[in-house]
Amino acid sequence: MRRAVLLVVSVAMLVVWVFPVLWGLVTSVKTERDVLAYPPTIVFEPTAVNYHDVFFGGASIVPNLVSSLVVSGLTTALTMLFAIPAAYALARLDLPFRRATGFWVLATQMLPPVGLVIPYFLLLRRAGWTDTYQGLVLVYLTFALPFAIWLLVSYFEEIPREMEEAALLDRAGRLRALWYVILPQAKGGIAVTLIFVFLNSWNEFLFAVVLGGNTVRTVTVAMFNFISLEQTQWGRLAAAAMVGMAPVIVLGLIAQKHIVKGLTLGAVKGGGRR
Amino acid sequence: MSAASVSLAGIVKRHGAVTALDGIDLDVAPGEFFSLLGPSGSGKTTTLRILAGLEQADAGTVRMNGKDITSLEPGARDVAMVFQSYALYPHMTVRENIAFPLRMVGVSNEEITHSVQEAAARVRIEHLLERKPGQLSGGQQQRCALARAIVRKPALFLLDEPLSNLDAKLRVETRVELKRLQRALNVTAVYVTHDQEEALSLSDRLAVFMDGRVVQVGTPEEVFSRPATVEVAGFLGNPPMNLLPARLEDGRATVEGSLISLPSLSGLGRREVTLGIRPSAVRIAAQGLPATVTMCEALGEDFFVDLIVGECLVRAKLRGEERPAERSRVRIELEPRALHVFDRETGLRL
């Protein structure tokens, strides 16, 4: 009985989640006429024309994919570079205001992004960094870093202190203890953090559309361009969405195991930081 | 490998308002197996961690071979430590674990292979080198931790309750082996334990810790047979020494309203004392202190008898004699030569 209920609930949830994706997938292989047909056609002749357009046509999103990759890749790399040492320090060193720092790092996440768009825009314009990669990456860092630090701290705290004490006595020194003993043990947490940061910047739209301008157009912004006042190109939009989603799905599958663990760990340990 | 001498002088350690160590002075001779024994929270592990350099003392100096190492980093001290939890690196194989301290100082691969093999052989885990710590039993993990500690041939070997996670049988076996290993390597060892049996059987000398102070240092025999304070007397022995308040006057003691004659103590004059007597030195006799038997517990050849004398509980360890019935009234005799006398006020041995 319980199994049956569980099954029904799971299937229901799956349908709710999968439906838009499937609808998008179906739309992406329909011609414009089939898309607009009413009632919706169930049986139709699939076409690859939307994908062809999206990759090779006048509105190719390939440059946008490259932009997204550059922005997300740089954001992820820089975030990890700064977040790992910061989280390690917060988890381990006896610094004054350690707890308060941990809280305020997280508190920056409480600001609504939309309230920050205009200040960021003004700041970047003054610096001459609107429409630039460095501008957008810098802004993404301000969101990604606190999140990554907060997530990583809980992973580092899980590792017994005796690990690095043993490494220190084994003459490793702080940095090598971190590199050889702590980081390998926090591998799962680092993978989760890395993927979350990458996905967040890959999927980001608001800041990209406002601050990226015409030079830095990420794939989310490009998708938006298939919607115009006169016409929405549903087929191409769906194809672009499918292409843009692909890396997300691949990463998700690779990291599935870690992500589930990471989510629950964050949930349990987030509030209970020492 | 040359064994180091170690000395602590005036070590003070505070955690906020709590004084964890209150002026520790200790001298450990080269090659000695030295135990820090005490109840939990008495400061023995903190002392060990200060020796290792994992914690800094608030005052006092740590010397190794006469050299001041008080502010030296752990890695610069030539000490190896076995942690209570073993602290094996879970992502490395046993071989990599043991090799780690050598890799960190750039020893050649060839030499590492050789040294790892030798250390593993010493603790008989050569056949487990390719496993991960998670695939080892508790005893094997403990050996792996030992091998990692001895592979670099340290001058000082620190052990923090290394046997406490093993089952009783393995603990006794490993104890013997640990001692043999220390002797074979001729290394100074400082060993923390709350298990007096371990401390008494392993140590050349030991220090008894109470409330952040060292209350007695000596060989196991000395500490056991001549406890310096009433606290040590009450801590050592299983079961520990019986402690009875008494009034001493002209070679006679008044214990719970009864007089016993103790001519050997006539030199102590007139004062309030605590008399200590080991359970094995209490006998049931025709004369002596009146007592009521509350419980009899057989332990193979011996049996323990709980007696109430006045308001005090006295445990006696008897052998071969007739077993007294519970709730019977008997008289007990305290063997005069086995009596320990402590000042009631200061707790010091008289």
C-alpha cells in the first residue's frame, strides 16, 4: 500500500516536472505551422529545421553558447579559487568573529537580485565594464562566492580536525595538509559546489540581459530574442532551450549522487554552524 | 633513531576562564615509556597536544634534548603521534598512509618503498598495504597508524589512548606489542590513558593527573604502593583503596567510633586523618572493627565483600576463606603495615 502511494506520488511529480521539458522537446521538432495548429497536433512529421536554424541559421546561438561557457567557466573557476580557502579558514581557524563572518557571508544571499541590478549597472557603467565579460563575471562572483563558501564550510566541518593535525605532525604544513589531506576528502562537496555555481551562472538571465548588453549575450538572453513584439518563434525558442539545457542535464547526471548528498547536508548543517 | 629527552616546565593552559593545565612540570628520560594517567578532563591529553605542538601553552616551556621547542610548529619537532581515532587518511591506501610523512620531506621513492615495507612488517600489516583504511578492522587500523608513526623514526612518540577503541582481548595483546615495539625502536614514548591497568603495565614511569595538575610522578610500583595524595589513592587500584576518616591519637585511631591500635603511627601525634587500605589488606577476623556484610561478589578464586563500617563502605578482597553470609555482622581487621595515612585537610600522605 505504501509502495503504491509512493509510486503514484512519484509518477505525478515526474509528470509535472517532465511535461514542460517534453512539450519543449516536441515543439522543437515541429514546423511553425504544426506549433500553431489548434488543437495541438499529436501526430506530425518531425523536422530538424529549428535545430539547423539555431546552430547554422542567421540567429545562430553558437556564439551565445560560447559566451555562456566563458562567463560560467570563469565564474566557476574564480569562485572555487576564492571559496575553498575562505571556507576552509571559516571552518577551521580560530579567527575572531568567525561565527559572525559565517552568518554575514550567507546574509548577502538574502538581498533580492532585482534590487541590485540598477546599482550594479551604475557601478559597472562608471567602471566602463558594462557589456564586458569581466563585468558580468564580477557580478556573478558576488552571488556565487557567498553561496559556495557557505556550502563548502559545512563540508570542511565534517572532516575531523585530527586529519590535518596528523598531517601537520607528518610535516605537511598547512597548505599541503589542505591539498593532500583535506581537499581529497571534501571532493564530493567541492564537486557539488562547482556544479551549483556553474549551473546558477549558466541559467542566469536578469543580470545577463541588463549588464551583458550586445557584446556578452549568454544563451539565456539569446533565447529571449526569439520572442519579439510581432512574433514568437516557438520552434526555434524550444530548440535553443533544448540545446541550452543539454549541459545542465549532463552535469546533473554526472553529479547526481553528490548533489543529493549535498542538498541534504546543506539542509541539516546550514543552520547549525558552530 | 635516537631517543629524546623531554621536559615540561611550568606549563599553563587556559580555555577561557577554565584553567586546563595549572603549572605542569615533567621530565621524561630518553628511551623511557612514560604514561600520563588520570581521569577524563584532568589535562593529560592537553599536555600531550602541547608536547606535539598542536596547542600552544599560555605559559611555560617545552624542551626536547634541552632545546626549547615551545613555539616550534608540530612538523618541526621530530615527534610522531598516534591519535585515539587513528586519523588515517581515508582516501589513501595503507601504503600511501604510511608513506605520507616521508613523501612530505622529499624522501626518494626507492627509500619510501623500503621504509614502508619495513614499518609495515614491524606491525605485521605487509599484506594489507593496498587496502584503504575503511577496509581494515579496528586492530588493523591501529597498526596502520602505528606504522605511519614509526616509519619516519621520530625521536619522540606520542600516543593518545591508542588502545581505547579496541576490544578487551585485542587491547591486552596490543599492549604487549606496543611495549615491545617501543623497546625495539628505542624511542621515547609518552602515552596518555585513563586506564590504570594499561599505565601500570606499560610504563617505566607515570604521572598521575588530577584537575590540571600532576599530583604524583613515579614508577608504577611507587605510585601504586605509596600514593602521594588521597586523590591518587582513591583513583588507583581496581577496586580502589578504601578511604576511612579517622582520628589519630597516641598510636591509636578512632575509626567510625571504634578504636584500633596502630603503634607504628604514634609518631604522628594527634590529628584528623584519612586512612587508606587496599581491599586485599582487609580481613575478616575475630577482633577488630564491627561491620555488616552487604554484598558478596564471587570472582573465580577471589571474592569481593562489601561491608558497612559505621557510615563507610569498605570493600574487601578475600581469597579461600569462608564466604560470609549477606547481612551478617562480622569484625574486620586492617593489616597495619598496609595502611596509608593522609592528612585530612591537605590530602597529602603522612
